[in-house]
Amino acid sequence: MDIKIQKKEVHEFVKKLSHVHWFAIGGFLILAISIGYISWYGYHRFQDLSGQIVALQSNLASTSQNFQNNLIQTQKNLATNIQQNVGDIQNKLGDYQQQVGNLSGTLNTLQKLSKTDPQLLEKYSKVFFLNENYAPAELVEIPSDYKYSDLKHPQLSTQVWPYMKRMLDDALAANVKIFVFSAYRSFSEQSALKGQYKVIYGSGTANSFSADQGYSEHQLGTAVDFITSGLGGQLDGFDATASYNWLIANAYRYGFILSYPKSNSYYVFEPWHWRFVGVKLATDLHNANQNFYDWDQRTIDAYLVNLFD
Ligand SMILES: [Zn+2]
């Protein structure tokens, strides 16, 4: 009974719905489906776009990292290249400075050589001859404190005197007295002296201890005969004095050598006769335990540039 009534009520309700109502319902359904579709499509599209954005972000990050890496590498390469170039330039500058240094060294050597009298390192003895017109460039008289007798006026090369003075001052500071007995002798003075010796000793004996004019180191102005107190004004016996021993041990430091040592083949032993040859040559001779006249002239000439160093 109740069901029948309900069916009847529904049927009546449907009959009551006009065409307008059906149209409205249809419209509503179409709208609902459309909204559903649009939502579904929009959702998937959003998902796609999100994925693309993530991919783009990832690409961007990767590209940015690569760019940074490249930039750092480029900076490093650039810095390395600059350093290499600067290094090359510095090397070249160094080479140029070296060349300029070498040239100025050569020029300096030439200037020194042009100002240095080559005769000052020549060997003069029975074999080697010095021109009769030769005279030292400049002479200075040895002050009275350094010479043996006020009656004599020994002169020495002006360039050599500072070395001599320092040597004699240092000897005196060590309580060793050394005096200059004679120094420069001109060609004619040497000639006169040799003449006197020949008269006194005969030419054979005189030749063994006194050089002929032109062969004497005394004409150079760089050689001296030393004496000390206690010998009665004689040169003989000088080798038995403390002065001689001090000179043997120290003279080379001041550029002086013993020209005619014991058992030399040029003259008799002359312990009093010392010649300036420069500190370098005197030192090398001393260290080699050799004598000036034992070395050949070419070896000795190489020291000319250092004569007054
Ligand atoms: Zn002498």
C-alpha cells in the first residue's frame, strides 16, 4: 500500500517537471562534466609544467655550476699565463742586466788596464830589460818615520805608498821595526851605483848582487830595500831578524813579494829587497809557495788589472 502510494507520488512529481526543468538539469550535467574535465586536464597540465620547471631549475643550476667552473678555470689559466709572461719578461730583463753588467765589467777592466802601467808587473833581472827613459808616473818621498836615515830621501810610487805605509804601521803595531833603506833609483843612479860596486868588489862579484842599469826593479818605483835597527846600518844579516820573519809571514797581505829568495837563479839571496806586485798576485804566489820570477810573464800579466785592488 505504502509503496504504491510512493510510486504514484514520484510519477506525479515527474509529470509536474516541465521542459524547462529538464533543460536545466541537462545544462547542469553538461556543466558538471565540463568542470570535471577542465579540472582533470588542468591538474595534469600543472603536473607537466611543474616537472618542466624542476627540470629547467636543474638545468639552470647545472649550467650555472659549469659556468662558474669555466670561469674559475679561465681565471686560473689567465693567472698562469700572466705569471709565465711576467716570468719570461723578468728572465729577459735579467739577461739584459747580465749583459749590461758584463759590458760595464769589461769597460771597467779596460779602464783599469789603460790606467795601469804594464811595466809594473814585468820581470826585470839579468834577462829582462827596462828602457833607460822609463820613469814612474808619480813618486812620493817616504816620510821620516818610515825611513832609516834622514840623510837619504827615498821615493816610492805614489800608488804603492799606501800599501807600504799600512804594512809598516801593522808591523810596528806588532812591535816589529822595519825601515825603508832605499827605494826608487833612476837609470843613471843605478848606473852610478853599479859603477861604484864594480870598483869596490870587481865586476864579477858586483854582477851577482847588483843589477845593471835598466835591469833593476828599483827603477820601477815599486821596489824597496828594508833595514832594521841592530844591523849597524848594513843590509847583510837582515834575514836573521824578526823584521824579515814578519815580512815573510805577512808582506803578501799588502801586495809585496821577496824578489830574490834563497837559491833563486837570478841574483844572490836578497832578503831586504821587496817589490809590490798587488795583493792578489802576492797572495796567489804565497799560497802556491812559488816565486814571482818562477812564473811566466803571461801568467803574471793576467794580474795587472788587479794590481791596485
Ligand atoms: Zn834592492
